[in-house]
Amino acid sequence: MTPSDTTGARRPGPRRTATRLGLMAVPLAFFGVFFAYPVAAIVGRGLKDGGQWQFARVGEVLTDPRIGHVLWFTTWQAAASTALTLLLALPGAYVLARLDFPGKQLLRAVVTVPFVLPTVVVGSAFLALLGRGGLLDELWGVRLDTTVWAILLAHVFFNYAVVVRTVGGLWAQLDPRQEEAARVLGASRLAAWRRVTLPALAPAVAAAALMVFLFTFTSFGIVQILGGPRFATLEVEIYQQTAQFLNLPTAAVLTLLQFAAVAALLLVHARTVRRRESTLRLVDASRTARRPRGAAQWALLASVLAVVALLLILPLAVLVERSFDGPDGYGLAYYRSLASAGGTGGTFVVAPLEAIGNSLAYALAATALAVVIGGLAAAALTRREGRLVRGFDALLMLPLGTSAVTVGFGFLIALDEPPLDLRTSWILVPLAQALVGVPFVVRTVLPVLRAVDTRLREAAAVLGASPLRAWREVDLPLVGRALAVAAGFAFAISLGEFGATVFIARPDSPTLPVAVARLLGRPGELPYGQAMALSTILMLVCAVALLVLERVRTDRTGEF
Amino acid sequence: MALGLPALAACGGSGDKSAGGSSKTVTLVSHDSFVASDSVLKEFTKQTGYKVNVVKGGDAGRAVNQAILSKNHPQGDVFFGVDNTLLSRALDNGVFAPYEAKGLDRVPKDLQSDAAEHRVTPVDTGDICVNYDRAYFADHKLAPPQSLDDLAKPEYKNLLVTENAATSSPGLAFQLATAAKYGDNGWQDYWKKLKANGVEVVDGWEQAYNERFSGSAGGKKAKGDKPLVVSYASSPPAEVVGANPLPAEGPTGVATGTCFRQIEFAGLLKGAGNPEGGKALIDFLLSKTFQEDMPLQMYVKPVNQDAALPEVFTKYGAQITAPQTLAPEKIAKNRDQWVKEWSSLVLK
């Protein structure tokens, strides 16, 4: 270690720069090959349609008033969805981080279940609540389907877990004694929270907001199903131009427009966050949570549970109810038909056990990839210096804000020759899912890594620890929880089939969401019921997998 | 031997095109709706020694576009599932290599859209038609509509739900039916009348059929409120498949004067790694074995005149005698423009 480090002047020495570049190499290569190259290929093909640069198209598309309208709708619905999600989910993050109550682990898993459900199924459940003849309609005569509210509420449904997990992950590790100290010094509860806790949480809140915004900015299925054809986001527009009309020039311009919007957002985010991040005192999460005390905490817990029950569990319950509502009354008819090769002509449209196996195998591979790559990237990004680092940070976030169909079709034309003919290889699926998982890992781990007091590392160095050993002994224990939270995300992302692979043809090894979508695409009593039954199985698989993951985490943090 | 074959095939994988025709795997690229009985695919392996590897890529439109984009390095040997609404785009982009399939003589001439060059082979037909909920019309003592004209009549106000022509293939087919019936400059007026008569447009078939249509199994659970929906002529038989005992009459029927005929084709992909296997597979798609398996797997009708329809089709399906049709070239020429016009006319 150079002396300058211990005096606090954070100028990178050549050795540190080398280490950092080394850490960046794998994530950079990954994003270069599986994101930048395919996207550049498809955008390039579009802009150079027929061997001629199509720059005239840029002006044509950008001056189309309809596109302006689409961009405006895309942006404001994403902003509104983000605000609404934060409003409803931040209390949830607090409750799950700081309060101790029976069934907490289960609740944490349950709020993540929506994240993995196929949009077509969720759309159906929401219509049953908000639509004609739905619960709201019967109780108060209120119908929200085909209004923007249905879209916004469904976005909250999907993204609740993003806020709870990202913010809650850090919140649980903040030392409560700091806030207590402020109160002892005379600050009111609110003032103590606003002055002490909120600034500490700001980076995590900003990270969660950024991810929710990007997810809703590129929202596709929900907007189509709940909004109807009158509402279109840029994502829907790019999908139509690419997958339906094969109008690559227009799609390319729209992709660039999407890039520009996302880049602007990332810039704003980087500027706001840079000023907020600070070193924090982190403690073991298991020591911060306690039983609710006082009327206010009980009321908060009750209201969070009420929101979760109404907005998250009720739609899920609709699906479960339908899965049991068989032709001869309630029963297991659909589940039984999934287990026996029945249905149509003696074959499975999909074999359910195989789909569960595929889903789990893909999810494990995608999680491993995302954690390794995202972990390396976060380690490289721990110290915020240099434009290079900030650019790298933004690059990692870009896939969240890029149309999946763009990436998918990019794969199709870019990864088509040896040694990279991966189009029909199973590995492409977890790779594509890791593209979406890595940003989550980075955004979950980074606030914690950056909050680690540098002096701890320096103390380790002074005591003779190598940088690797210092990282293992200082950073890893504190970051272990965040890594586990991030792994849960990556796992859910993969189970939910996020990623560009949905948009390319691939060998027929359907995952659970694919199987559900295929069943819903067939007419008749049995496929519909089977789709509902498989959706219920998907929820169970997700909840159980996350509970197991939580358990592994608790055991591990217990060691530290 | 029985154990050895699949293992070998698995090693070879679909990406293995280097074997130059000696590969024992033939890869079929298709859309998500492709389903065939295992026993039928095994029969093909028994006859030819080739194992079929299926690669699926989204809905029909997306799958065709993928085939076009990857034409320099095709993902397989045979593509199945390009229909007459997309055929010209695929042919113009040179995706297919000519091959005259064995068994074409048993296929009606009017289905052979590329009879001169044989770049594609017709495999099945399906009609997109308005379906109606029998119970609703019986309860309301109203005769179900039979023709496109009927749909614009006041007694059917607010009863029809259809799909977005820009995103859904039945939605597009229904628009094409109206263009075929009322002409290039007449369909717009018809849609204005439909709109005034309260036609509802949702994004996809799943929403229209499973959520809004009151006659389908899904729609009953979702309390669907529209007794008329744009779906397939084969949807009524599908509604009774699996019922035990079979009802005297299905819950839904077909308005036979509202149909548009889709023909689905298969073709040998240019640059296929295993063209011989591909040709054998195309022959097999026309065989009686495959053709008789299709109806209950994909809810389409065989093109081979020797293939018999299953009983649920003959008993619960409707005979569509005069569907609307349009030449693929005409569709290719007008499709995007019509969809654009339709969107601004109907969705605004």
C-alpha cells in the first residue's frame, strides 16, 4: 500500500488501477460479447439497410408526432410507476428490515413471487380484480381496466420486491444506534430518521428507483394486456417494428432513442448519487430487527400487510383459485391432468416436470453467472473515481433499459458463426438472463461495498493482510448478505424468464413461464386450467427456492 | 442400438451442420404453436433414421422474421409455419430452397401457392372466423350473426371483441377478410360501421378468447362479457376436447360467413446442413400419419385429401365453404399500409 492511501488522498496507484482493470475484464468481455456486439449488429443492420446508410430515417421517425407521443407516455408512466412503487414499498422495506415478526421470511419470499410470473397470467389476474365484474366493480362499481391505473398498479405488483430487497438489504445492516443517538440528543423521531437514516439509505433508494424506472420504462406485456392497444410504450413500438413488420431501420432509430433516454437517466442518477454516498456503520442484520413496539409500529406493520394482501396476494390468489376450479367443481383435476399424459391425443403440449427442471437449471446457471460477473463488477466499482469507472457503471445498467427484442434479434444475427454460434445452445438462456441479473447484483452490492469503512481495509493492510485477504476478511462478510439478496434477484429474474432469449428461436426445452404462455395460446377447458395450475406451481417453486436461499444466507451470515 | 441413437443425436446437436448430410438429426424451425405427437415423430425416425429436433421461436410473425434475419446461417433444415399473410416476405427474402415434396398430388391445387417453383409446400389450413356463444344467443332469443354484414347490424351492437391487427395474427386475418370482401377502398367504411357498432379491440388472442369471450372455458371463469370473438373455425371443437361425456352440442359456434383462410407452408431452408433429412421431413409433413395427427395437436385442417378428420372436428366443427382469400402478393403489397390505416381508424 502506498502511503498516500493511508492519508486519505484517494489517488489510484498504478497497481490499484491494474487490479481494477483486471476485475473489470470479465464483466467487460461479457457485456461486450453478449450485449454491445449483438445490439450494435442489429442497429447497424437497420441503419445500413440495403447497403445504404439510412440517416434520413432518423429524422423521419423522430419527427413523427406519434413517436413523440409514445416517448412521452413511456416516460411519464415509468416515472409515475416508480413513484407509486416507492411510496407503497418503502414502508414494506422498513418492516421487513427492522421489525421481527412470525412469518417474516415467508413474507419476504411471497412479495418476490409476482416478479417471476408471466405477464399474460398477471394481466389475467389483474383483470379479475380491476376489470368488469371484478372485485372492485362488484364492491364499488369501479373499473380500472384499460385505464392507466391498471398499468401502474400492475407495475407496483411486479416491482414491490425490487424496492423491498434493494433498500431493505441495506436498511437491515444500518446501525440503529445512530438514529437512537440522535434521539437521545433531542431530535424527534421524524427528524432523526430524516437526518440520519434517510441520507444513509439514499443510494439504495436511488438504486431501487433507477431499476424500477428502467423496468417500467421498457414495460411490454403489462402495457399491452392491461392498457389495450391504445397505450404503447417505446418497447411495444420496437417490438412491433422488429418482430412484426421487420422494419429494422425504424426499429434501429427507436432503439437509439431508447438508449438516449436511458443514458440521460443514468447521468442524472450518477450525479445525484455521487453526492449522497458515504461510509456507513454496518452491522449484522440479525441484530437490528426487533419485535414491533408501540401503536405506531404495529399500525405500520398492519398497513404494510394490508397493502401486500390487497395488491400482491389477492391477484395471486385469483390464479390459485382458478387452478382448482375444475370442470366438476373444486379439485385437483388440472394438476392431475398435468401429471398424466392426457389432454390432447396422448402427448403433452409441455411436460410439467421437465419444465420445472429446465427452469431450475437455467435459474441456477444464470444466478451463478450474475453473481460472479456482478460481484467482480461491483468490486471494481467500489471506489468511485475516474470517468472510466462511471462509464463502466452505466454500461452495466444499459441492458435493463434496452428492448429485449433488440438484444434477442441481435443474438440471432451476431452469434451465428463458430466459435460463437450459441443460438441453439442452452447456455445462451442463462447468459441472456444474466444480462438482466448483473445490474441487480451490482446495484444491490455496491451501496453496501461503498458503505464499508475504508479504514477497516487499511487496518487489515497495516496488519499485513494482502489485498485479497483484506477483501475476504473485511468486505465479504459485510457484503455477504447483499450478495445473497442479489442472488435471490438473479434467481427470480431467471425463473421469470426475463431476458432476450424469449425473442430467439431455441431448442425446445420450455421453462415454466414458456409452458404457461403456450398453454394459454390454446383454446379449450383443459389448457386454460393447466396454465393456471402451472402458474401456481411456478409461484410455489419461486417461494420455496427463495426460502431455501434465505436459509442458506442466514446460516452463512451466522458464521461471520 | 435403441439406446445408442438418441445419445448420438444428442452429441451431434442441432448446431452440427458440418457432417454434410450424414447427420442423423434433422432440425425443424417453427413457431410456438407447433406440436406433434411423440409417437408420430418416432414414426418418422423409424421410417428414415432421422431424429427430429424442434426449435421454436415465438409467434408466426416473429418466427418468419427470425428465419429471414438468419438466412445466411439458418437455424435448422426445415421451416414450418409461414402462412399466406407472410409468405411473400419469406419468398422475396430468399429463405427457401426449391423442393417438390412427395405427396403433393394429393393436395388441392388452389392451396399450392408456389406451384411454379415449389419453394414452399402447403401443410395445413385454418380458418379465422367469428365464434359465438350459443348460450348467450339462446338466452336473448337472437339469431347468431352469419356474415360480416351482420356484425355491423344494431342487434349485435357491443357484442364483438377482436384482436389488434398490428400485433395479432387472427386480428390481421380478420382485417384481411374485410379487405377481401369489401375491397381495397371499401373496408375502411365497414370498419367505421363496426366501430360505431361498438367493436372492442384487445391486444392478443389470449385476451380476446380467454378473458372477454363469454363462450370459452377461460372466458367463463373470467366472466367474459362478449358473446362474439374473432378466433378459429377449430375453436369450437377444441372447447369440447377432453370433455367426458361429450356434449350433444358444443358451447360455441362459428359464423361461417366471416372467415378468412390461412394456409401454412413448410420449406427447405437454403443452406440447410442436412438437406436430405429436410426433404424427408417435408415429405413426412404431407404424409397421412402426420396430417391426421395435426388437427388435435395444432387445431388445423389437413391438406392431404386422404387424411381423415377426427370425430370432434366433423361433429363440432363447421364446414367453411366460401372463406375470404387474398393472394400472398396482394397481402405483401398492402399489409403494412392497411395495418397503419386500420390502427388510426379503429384504435384512435
